[in-house]
Amino acid sequence: MPAGSAEAAWFGPLRAAWAGLAPQGTVAERLNAIPGRPREFVDASARQAHEAYEAFIARTGQVPTRDNAHDLLNGLVWCAEPALKSRLNALHAEALARDGVRSQRGTLRDALTLFDEFGACWPECPAELAAAWRARDWRRCFIDLRPLWQASQPRLVGHALLEQLALAPRKGLCAHVLLADPLRLSAEGWAAKPFLPLPVLGVPGWWPANEAPGFYDDVAVFRPKRDKSGPRSPLASAVTSC
């Protein structure tokens, strides 16, 4: 990944784990050097093709890892958020044990995967800000209530989103933010996908360009709240579905 990536504001929760990475070796070897790592990282070939990825982790306590930025960041999130990642894995494993491997994940595993790849946590989000956010009142959210972002901020935990931010940060990148406690949310709660969309580069202090108020006038990124009774617009991808 580009030099200096760890200094970006959104990587703050990962910095302690990042500092423990071995400077050389495979991604698994580098991750295994982190003090206090919660799981063992093994080469992706350790998992047989017939066994689901999440089932393998639940059974062995090992995380199959490829030599790429995506799996490096996944491992760093494991080390920074072990309770969260373990909770997601347990819910996946329970669904797999109950339903088996299907051609489609189903609503629960689909929601868990979306969060695992593109998610963020912010249980401490101020109520006033959350209300504006739910209404998609972006100017109130980011401009009128801008001081509220200084007290606390969302923690990005989706490793695919973090990979995109490391390699090619752009205005349309979107996190799917959970305002509830992820460790207490039930399987039914996860399946409902209770996420709010967050254009990540709009977070105050995370991107210099958003100091200009006109930054938030881009309706292709900061979309108004959709009328659920109307037709649904096609989305290019989950990562730009703000």
C-alpha cells in the first residue's frame, strides 16, 4: 500500500496493530508478528475449497490470508477489533451450520458481509446529528452540526472500504454505518441492515476539500432521501451507494 497510508485519519483505530506488523514476509507472517493478535493467520491454501471461509475460521481459529492489501487490512481489523470480528464470524458460522452453503448467502449473511467489507461503527453518534443523517440533510449534518464531529467519530471496520481508501481515495466511497452496539445486535437486527450511508470523505477533518461548503452540494454523492414508494435507482456498487 502507498507509503503514509497509516497516517490517514480513517486508519486511526488500526495504527497500533499496524505498528506491530513485521517489515517483511508473507502477509500471514507479517500479521502473526503483531503482539497480542487474537487469531493465527495462515496461508489461504490451508482452507479446502469445499469448506466455507467463515466456517473454517470458526472451526480452527485460523484466518486464511492471501498476499494482498485486502487481506492485510482484514487482518489488521481482526487485531484492532477482535470482539467485533469474532461476533461477525460466529453469526456466519451459526447460519452456515443451520442452512449450509447456498448459492446465495441469505439476508443475514448478506448483511454481515456488507458490514465486514464496507462497515463502520458509531454507537456514540450524537442524537441530533443522527436525526439529520437519517433525513439525509447533509448540509445540517456536515455544516450546521460540524462541531459535533469533534467529540467522536465513526470507526471504519470494513476492510474492502479501507483498501479503497488506501489505494484510491475518492469522493464517492461510502461506509455503511451501524449506530447500535455491534456486540449486542441480534441476528434479526443484523439481517435488517440497520446501516446509514456515509460518504467517508465528507467527515470533517478527514479530507481537506470538505472544508469548502460546496463540497456537499454534489447530489451524485450526497443524495437526498429516496422516496421508498418510487422506483429504485440502480447502484453501481455497494461502495458508492450513499
